[in-house]
Amino acid sequence: MPVWPFPANSAKEGGGRATCSKRTVSEMSDTSKAAGAADKGLRAAIVPVTPFQQNCTLIWDPDTLVGAVVDPGGDVDIIERVIGEAGMKPEKIVLTHGHIDHAGGAAELKERLGGVPIEGPHEAERPLLDALKEQGQAYGMLTARAVTPDRWLAEGDTVSIAGRPFEVLHCPGHSPGSVVLVNRPQHFALVGDVLFQGSIGRTDFPYGDHEALLHAIRTKLLPLGDEFAFICGHGPMSTIGHERRTNPFLAGDAGSFYA
Ligand SMILES: [Zn+2]
Ligand SMILES: [Zn+2]
């Protein structure tokens, strides 16, 4: 399990490739000095879950250990173990969207964590979240359960993780209620399946809309700035600048998709 000091203002484009191991927490030195002594960088760890190798992401404050679990799609035993290895204390669960690989384990993890609140996604995901059990049966993930968040998110809302603000951008297209969470002070975003390194979200699922997805990426993600680093729902981290320059979907060519 890689543990990332967030890149703060010193994010290097193209840097920060995840090498996923679920076993160890390798503490790295705090490189987020640019964020200021009063705001040490949050840490993040990526836990690949489900047959889709979805990047369930743990984010926490290195001092208080308080944090959030983003997109616990399944393999809840593994997520729970990594939470324990990191020593973090989840205060909430955050969902970027309602697909099985991102949300299928949320109801169970909420129970195991003593009922912590679930925040997100946008309410347009309600049909997908209501159908998680059926989604799970279709993909052999038989423990998946329907879930209703404690808080739906809308454009401009703020999600607090360990006391840090993450701004909500509603980015429909991959799914109607996908949200992206942006932490501006540390130039960092959680983008779910909206944008990937070298690709964008699939839009051939029910409710998919290719033009809406491209519009959201062009009008909401690219303007964040080239230095923004992001963790996506599948595959390695990237930066907005790297994708703006090299992502074939943003240049009009074809490429590969993640589910
Ligand atoms: Zn998805
Ligand atoms: Zn996914």
C-alpha cells in the first residue's frame, strides 16, 4: 500500500506513480512544506479493491490520524485491515459515484466503522445506489448492498476531511451524479472515474453521456491548473497538466477505457 504525502504546492507533473501493495504502510517524509507549517499535508493510501481493481483511497491527517475512506467498493475486510495498519480513524465515507466497484461495500463498511456518515455522490446517482445489490449480482460481487448517503453533494458544496476543505464539482457523463473533490490548498483532487491517466471514464453504461463528460473535464477539471495532482478510480495517479498535454481523449483521438 503506497502512502502519499500529498504534493502540496510543489506537485510535480507526471510524478507520484502508485505501486500497489496492500500489506505495508511505508511512511514517507513530509514533502508538503509549501502548504505551510500550520497545515501539514494529508496522507493518502490507495487500496485496490474488487475485480475491477478500483482505487479505494484512505486520506488522513498524519497528526490526528483522522480521515476518510473514499469509494469502498468492496473487499471490506482488506479495507478494514489497511485502516488498522495505517492507524487512521475514519470520520466518514465519501462516494464519488454509484457504480458497484466504488460504492458496493459502503453500507457494510459504514456499519463496521460504527455508523460513520456517508457523503456523496450527487443525488442523480440514487438509481445506481438503489440498485447496488443487482449490480453486484451481475458482476459476481454478492455482498454488495444498496446504500443511501447521509448527505447528497451538489456543485459548490464543501466536504471536510480531517478539517480540510474539499470543494465539490459535479461532473456528469461517466454517470449522472459523479462528483470530483478538490483540495485547492494542496493542489489535489479525487476524480473518481471522470478522468484517468491517458483515458476518461466509460460512457457506454446506462446513464452515460460522452459529450457531457468531455464538457465537464474541459470546463471544470482542466481549469484547475496543470499542477493539480489527482487520484482516479483506476490506475496510477496523474496531473491535470500531464493529461492536458497527452490524454488522447482531450486531443480528439481514441484510447482505452476503464470500467
Ligand atoms: Zn464508474
Ligand atoms: Zn470504476
